[in-house]
Amino acid sequence: MTEIFKGSFTQQEPIPDAGIAAALRVMQSGRLHRYNTQGDEIAETALLEEEFADYTGAKYCLAVASGGYAMATALRAIGVKPGDKVLTNAFTLAPVPGAIASVGAQPVFVGVTEGLTIDLEDLAAKADQASVLMLSHMRGHLADMEALITLCEGKGITVIEDCAHTMGAAWKDVPSGRSGLIGCYSTQTYKHINSGEGGFLITDDAEVAARAIMLSGSYMLFERHRAAPPPEVFAQIKYETPNVSGRMDNLRAAILRPQLADLAAQCERWNARYRVMEDGLRDVPGLTIVERPEEERYVMSSFQFLLLDWSAQAVADVMARCLARGVELKWFGGAEPTGFTSRYDSWRYAASEPMPASDRVLAGIVDMRLPLTFSEDDCAMIARIIRAEVSAVYQTIAAE
Ligand SMILES: *Cc1c(COP(=O)(O)O)cnc(C)c1O
């Protein structure tokens, strides 16, 4: 019997009941705006920031309207200006170069390794071109953060971390987002906690935090923040910093607080699914598993494998055969951006040099989501289907 998978790769779990109840309370109050508080009431948004600062160990946290907004705010807060260059990953998603372009700066793309992390050799080679690195922990794969920070410190490069896929992850027990000057996160539906849209920015730098808070649209109400520097830090900054509104609201914060409380347990559930996939796809000829370094504590809500040096036609055959059995794979090698996938050379607003070694890796990356609505048995079935279809296509290539 040919197994057909029936699940949806884009279906997340419902918002937990505690989040729904909290959301109803906010709606009943009518006070959705974070600065619309009564008496000594503390806004849900301010509480969420305090809890996220606590969760990551950061001194300061700002909740904002999206992950992309957090990244653009980080760039503005450290003074990136139009025309400046910003180093970033060639293997990432559109909001990353988009955040750089949104402040008028130019991305300088850095290559990707077979481990799906930023290529530190290529970073060293390009380090003299920019003084900021927007480091994307794409699809949850962490580079050697100690080596990366040492390299960047040596070159005077400020690191901003895009942790859209690494909320809850760590390198040698340093939470993702805590190695660079600023960490940015997304709470969009497809990430680790879900408020539809939303994001965070964390830092230990008081001045950066104050600028980010002013930028987000705090007017002169910054004293209602809790995970924020003291008022004296704002003394000068409040006159100098433009308002680029992108606040989070209390409704989203109310939905997120119970999810943040559950995050550690959810991360375990994601990783259990990931390991089932990993086990199911080992030792398939032609298929390369992305091995994880021991120093990395990952949170994998998606799965990637490589079909290295396969022709575009052969990869397309695998994708079509898997899709026919209900397994929706994404390919990063396609010349045209489709769905969520895109390549550095498809962002035509940002000039790029060809990177043959990275192109080879990108051409082999196959990607899928693993939402928590999938059971571990579902993941085992998905792995069996991929295994069978990759093997079938591989045999025809080998026979040619
Ligand atoms: C989702 C995502 C972001 C932020 O996205 P928003 O939709 O703006 O919250 C940033 N980087 C990566 C790699 C992402 O996937």
C-alpha cells in the first residue's frame, strides 16, 4: 500500500485557552493600546517584555509589531545610515535583506556552509566591507558563535542576531540572541510563539534600548516600560530619536504570555519530531543530513536535508513525487522565488557577487515545516515517504 500523508504543513496549534481568556479580558477592557492604562495598571505588553527579558537573561526588552520591524529598529538604533553596507547571510528569508534595505543600507551577502550556517571564512574575507553584521540563524542552525563573535570583535563589527528561528535555542548555554549586541525575534504565526504578527528586540545596552523604545513610538511614555533603562538614559535620546511607530498591542501580548510560559515544553515537542525525521532519513543514498554540533541546543520547528549535486530536474522529480503523496517540500535552489523560498540573487534591489560554493549548497537545500499539529508518527510517515521517493529518483539517476 502506498502511504499518503494527509496533514497540513502550515497548520499550527490553537492559541492556548489561557491566552484566549486573557485576550477576551483585554478586549472587554477596550484598552488594547499599550499606553492605555488605568491607575497603576501594568499593560500586558509591559509584562510580556519583562517576562521575555527574564526568559533570555537580557536586561532590556521591547515588544514590537513584527520581527522585520525589530531588525530595522535595531539597525536604526545603532545608527546605520542610508548607503551603509551591512553584512548578512546569503541563506535567509526576505525580511532580513528587506530590513537592511528599509533603512537605505545595502546588504553584503555572506555564504552558507553545508551545515547551513554562515560561512565564517567568507565572513572574514568580507569583514572589511561593513561594520555591522545582521546574522540570521536561518532555519534554526547556529554557527559557532564563539568563533563568530571573536572574528567580529577583532574586526570591530557590531552583531545583530535575527533569532526568528531560534527562540529557545542556545550555543554552549548562551541563549540565541545574547551573543550579539541586539537579538531580534518574531512572534508571527509560523515561528515558536504565535500572535499572528509581532516581535521582540533584546539588548543589554541601555542607550540602544532607549533609542529602540523611542523609535517604536513610545512618545514620552517610556516610563511605563518595565524591561527598560531608567528615565535618565532617555534625557537626551528623547529629543533626538524619531518616532517610527511599530508598537505591540495588549491583545497580542495577552495571547503570547501563556505561550512564553509553555515555550520550553513546546521546544521539547518540536525537537522530538525533528529527531524522528532525522532518524528516518539517515543512510539514504544521495541524501545528506545536516549534522548538529554538540555545542548547539537547537529548537527545530522545521527540517532541512540536502540533495547535493543533484540536477534541478532530479530535485523537481523528488518534490513532485513527494507532493503526490501529501508531503509538501520547499526547495531553495529554484531560480524564481516561490512561496517562502528565495535566493540572495532574487533580491534584485540588492546587488550581489556570485558565490559558487554557496550556490551549490542552496541548490541542494530541501526544506519543510514540522508544525506541532503533526504527531511523531506523522513525522515517521513523512520520513518514510521522502526516503522512498528520494531513493526511487536516485536509482534512476545512478542508472543513467
Ligand atoms: C519570519 C522571519 C523574520 C521576521 O519576520 P516577520 O514576519 O517580520 O515577523 C526574520 N527572519 C527570518 C529568517 C524569518 O523567517
